[in-house]
Amino acid sequence: MSSTSVVQSTPFKWQRLLTHGNECYEQQNWLQAEYYYKEAEYQLDYLWSSDTSNVNLLMAWISSLHNLATLYEQQGNSQAGLQHLLIPHNRMLSLSQSSEAPESVIAIAINALKLTFPPILMYTKRHPICEDCQQSIKEFEMNLQSNQEVVH
């Protein structure tokens, strides 16, 4: 098998994993859904780290982690749910502030923050969090709003 066919078949694997995870989630087969989502997240993380300009891989990676957050919340594990929302958010925040990342990746990260933050905000309205975390979220929200006003 050539390396080109391996690269071409890889995305199909993560797509199948996410589809299977969604099917298991709908059937309330939590352990299988978790397995598929984690496998997809692992593969997408690897693929995106090799191609950081690929926005589709990034969005799929974020989605896999958000799926895990929803799964954990459904199971009553709000701490794990919040943690899986914070993983992509914190990575995008770090990338957006990186002095070493290419400008194109920084721009992608800044745009991704607009997608990773609202679910965190909504989640914290449904589940209690510590005061320091509340303050941090409020500060980030104000910063995000002020940056959007500058862009408009």
C-alpha cells in the first residue's frame, strides 16, 4: 500500500469512528460511544498536529472533544464534561498567544476560540464552578467581546 493511500484512508477512519460514536450515543451505549469518540479524538489530534492549517481536521477534533463532554454530562460527570470542553479551548488560547506559531495558525486559533468558548459558557450556567473559574470565564468573555468590536 502506498503512503498516499494510507493518508487518504485515514480521514475515513476518524469519520467512521465519530459516526459509530454518535450511533452508540443515541442507543445510550455510553462505553462504546466513549471508546469511539476517544479514538476519533486521538486520530484527529495526530492528523491535525501534522497539518495545522487544515481547519476541517481542527473542527472535527474539537467536535470529538465536545461529544465527549456531552457524553460525560449525560452520565452525570460534570467535571469530566467541563474538562473536555476546556481541552480544545485552552489549546486554541495557547496557540492564539504563541510567538512561535505561523500567522495563519494563530488566525485559525483565534477563530476557533469563538467556537470553543460559547459551549463552556453555557455549560457553566448548567453546572456550578468555583469563583476563580467564574472570574476567569467572565474576563475571557469580556476580552472576546472587545476583540469582536474592534474587528467590526
